[in-house]
Amino acid sequence: MSRLNDIVSFLQYDYPNRVVIEPEKRSSKLRESLFDVMATYNPGVIVKAGLGSGHLLYELAKGSEAYIVVVEPSMKIIRDFIDGHSDDPVINKIHFINGEFNQFPIDYYAADLIVCIDNLDFLESGKVVDEFRRALQFDGVLFMAGTVLFDEDIEGIYDDFMKAAFPLHNDYYLRDDLKTVMTLNEFKFVKGSIDYNPVDLFLLANYFNAYFQTGTDASLGIIDDNHDEFVRLYGLEKSTISEPYYISIFLREKPKDPR
């Protein structure tokens, strides 16, 4: 299978479970932050990169008069979402595109706001950010949210755990590294906020193993081998850590005047 097919298959596994993409524990803060952005910038065209759990997309459509597009690589998830809201007129406000993010099927400068939540760590992030830049209006807003490494986790021990547990995982960013990457890609950092959510690493490893069938010895072994660092950095207690979750707002910069 291609990596895209692997990603689509995993998204379909996670969609009803809401463990990796838009879990319930983050819904309230995400909704509050996103609606604050909408009130501040009043975007006319909103593009959501990924249908996610469907709950935030629904709230977005219900609470906005903007033209809303969702780009979702899984046709099955699109159908399941539509079938679950078949009698709800709110669904008619959403325009669905079955497509991938690193070949983003959105015209140049078409979007006023792009929303990307919980999926950058298993995508080709450099290519995806290029595509987001291309699709955004100048001064358009990129709303990004996802797990980051603790600021002092320079060695990336949490990445090591995730790569062993979740074969599709690439890397989490440090917050400052994310800002640097986005600045180099012509995005201006506006603001960010960080929350810390409890994550049971034992349950998470078992969740991934139920799908990938790769076993949990490697991922749980990384916790054992780095126990003191997990305690120091992520507040590990028994099998639960405090996971940093970062919501950030960027503006698509205008080209500099060459004169």
C-alpha cells in the first residue's frame, strides 16, 4: 500500500474513536480558539484540512455564514459524516472535496482561513505547508493545532515513543522550531496558546497496536529506558503524562517589495 492509502485507512479507524484526531478532551478549547479567530478576521472562505471527528466541522458550519470547504482524503469518512447528518440542513453549508493535503485541491489564493488540526505530524509537513501558503490569500489566516514536544525535549524522547507505537508518525515540533519553519515559509506568527492534556501512554500504545499489530514492547520499552526524563519533562506518573498541545495562528505574508 502507498503511504496515502495507509493514512486513509488509519483515519477511517480513528474516525469513530476520536483518539488521535480531534479527541473530545480538546474540543472545547479548539472551538473557543477557532471561533475567536473567525470573529477577529471574519473570513469569507474557510478551508478545513481534514474532516477530523466531524464535530468541529459541524460547529463551524452551524456558527458561520462563510463558504466552508473540507478537503478529506477518505471518501468513506465523507460519506459516513453526510449519512450521520442526512436530515440536518446544516450539512448543506459544507462543500466536500476528496483529496490529499500535499496536493491540495484548492485554487491559488482562494482561502481566507485554513484550519489544520491534529494531522501535521504524520504528513509531509514541508509540502503541506507549501500548499497551504499557495491556497491562502495574502494576509489570510492559518489556524494550526497539534501536539508539540516539551520545550526541553531536545532529544525527542516523546517522538521516539510515538514512532515505535504509531508507524505513520514523523515528528512533533518544538514550539520555537514550528515558528521558525513557518516564518521561513512566509507566515507571520500572530499568537499561540498551549494546554497540557493527560495521556495514558499504555492505553495509547495498545490503541495503536489494535490497528497496526506491531506489538507494544518497543514503545513501552522506550518509556522504561527514559523513565526519569519522562518524569522530568512530561510529568510521567504511572503510565500517564501531561502532553503539550499547541494552538497557533499565522498570517500569510505579502511578498516584499523588491524596490
